[in-house]
Amino acid sequence: MSEPLAIAIRGLSKSYRSDFWKRPHLALQGLDLDVAKGEIFGFIGPNGAGKTTTIKILVGLHAASAGTVALFGQPHDEAASRARLGFLPERPYFYQHLTARELLAFYGDLLGVDSRVLKSRVGQLLERVDLSRVADDPLGSYSKGMLQRVGLAQALLGDPDLVILDEPMSGLDPLGRALVRDIILEERDAGRTVFFSSHILHDVETLCSRVALLIGGQRKGVGTVAELIGDQVRFVELVVRGAADLDLPGERVRQEPSDGRPRSHWRVSPDQLDAAIGAVLAAGGQVLEATPVRSTLEDLFRDAVAQARPAAAPVSP
């Protein structure tokens, strides 16, 4: 018998009604998604795509209008599946008068963590999120990034098998982002599953084994980053010395002086490359660099959003 998936979503839909008179808003439309045990899974999409709605259904904060969700083969609303789950919301809120140590001890009691191990577990997590030096300061004195790291420690407190993080990099400086990236990788290396949404696509591209793209409540793609973006060359960056007045195919990006001979930067499509190089050489110039630029996850994201955007209505004469 095959091992159950960490997350199995089938036909998930969710509609909201803003008031009695308005038509329901369909936030999710028949979403299917599989997340295997032990993988880092990225969930991306523009604002309003349905990412946070999906996550709130996964953790039991919202009820689905249709469809099913299973965690490790069990219905997600059963206590046995919830016990294996850790969650960091997009905007965590904590009691401001408590210290980080007191907060984690409070949540540890709620989770039923053995009192004999809770104190050491809290200390280890505070060290892990680099908050030991301020562990006994009130949370009201913390920055947004520090509160985000407290929230991450809270999500890991019960030693969960599945960690769900909604925008975990929000409010973090570069050092904080690096810390959170390291923790996510450590969780994966320990055999745990991490499911997270983010608008920081470089982190998604770097960390995730697979990614799902959600737009308008519908899944528009799922797979590894390589499967989603392919290996296609998007354009070639051409750096040319001399031949400053030459009108090459493509787009001139910028021009700069260099040893009395201007150097210009061009962006040409792959099928324009031979013609552009030939024109430069014929004019007595030099091609200093020709760098192929391949698609990124950000390119995929922008293209998919642009394609999903409704066309503007024609203007009447």
C-alpha cells in the first residue's frame, strides 16, 4: 500500500457572500493538489488568488463550500490529522504584554507538550530563531520581523510532521530571510513536509521541490520549477563596443562610454542574434558579450497573470 500524501486536495471550492444582496464571490474553483511527504511545496499567485483561503481551509479556520481535504490520509477536520500540523498565519498576532518565552510556554501547554520537556524545547526554539537575547522582553517591543520569527517558533513547537507557512518571509530583513530559509531546509532534511505561500519568488525558486500557481481561485500550473519554466532562452543580452549609431534588431537597453569607444547594451531575441552580430561586425564593432537569459519563475508568474487579466473593452469612436 502506498504511503499517504501529506496533503491531498480534491475539487476544493469556496464562495463568500459579502452581504445578503450581493452575489457570492468564488474564491476557489475546483482546486486539486497533491503534496508528498518530505517535500517543500511552494504556493504562489497574485493577491486575491485564493492562497490564504486555501491555507485557512487546510488548518480548519474556514469551511470549504465543496471538495475534500486530507492530511496524511485522514480528513483534515479530524483531531488526529491536526495534531501533526504546525501553522504560521500571514499576520500573526500575539499578546503584547507576554514575553516570547512566556508565549511559547503558553502555547506549549495548549498543545499538550510534556511539561518536563517544554522548558528546554522553548529554549531550543528561541535559539533556533535567534531570539534568545530578547526572550524575556515583552512582545510589544518587538519589530515585525521579530514577531514573524516568534510565530515560526510557535509553528514548530509541537514538533509537527507538516508545517504550513503563509508568507513566512513577510517583514524580514535579508538576515531574517536567510534564517527562515535555513530552518525550512532543516525541516525538510528531518523528513517533515513544508507547505508555504510567498510573493518572494526567488525564495520559492531556490527552496521548493515543486510549486503550484494559483490565479483567480484556479490552479494554472503545478510541477518542479524546471518543468514550469522550461529551458527556453527568453532573450540574449548583447554588449557591443563601437558601432554606436548602428540600428540593431532588438532593444537598446543603455549606452556608456568606454575608452573613447562607446559601449552599448542590447536585448535581442534568439532568432535576431545572428543578424545583430553580423551587423556589428560589418560596421567594424566588437561583440564583447552575448549572454542568454532564460525564463524565471517571476517571468512565468507575470505572463500567467497577464494572460488571466480580462482584455480591456474597446473604446467607442
